[in-house]
Amino acid sequence: MRPLDQIEFAPVAEQERLTNRLLLRQIHHAAAHSLFYRRRWAGRRLPATAAAARAFLAGLPLTTRADLEEHNDEFRACAPS
């Protein structure tokens, strides 16, 4: 079963646990593969647990349209082909 299928039919507490786990995975992926986020989050301690992922995200500045326009190539999560 896909993670989103698991979330859709799970009790609320389980939905939150699964969502936090997926968020943690996404944060670490962005930090590892996106030059923009690696630079933006330099010096910040990445969350080590799923429970800490939401607090980490809440403490971040929003990514703006200007960020996207000025650093477009840095948002790539893989090498351009």
C-alpha cells in the first residue's frame, strides 16, 4: 500500500505519525539534493525524528517568488540532464 493510501484510511493519530515521517524524509531529501535548501538551512540542525519535523518546518522562512526567480537552478533535486 502506498503511504498516501495508508494515511487516507488511518485513524487521526496514525495519520499524524505517517505525515510527520514523510515530512522528515522530504526535509532530509531537500537538504541532501537541493543546493538552495542546503545553503538556506546551513547551520540549522535538521530534525532527527519524525516528531521534530513539524517544529523544524514551522521555524523556517517561507520560500518566496523572488527566491525561485533568483535561484531557480538551485532548486533542482537532481543533476540536469
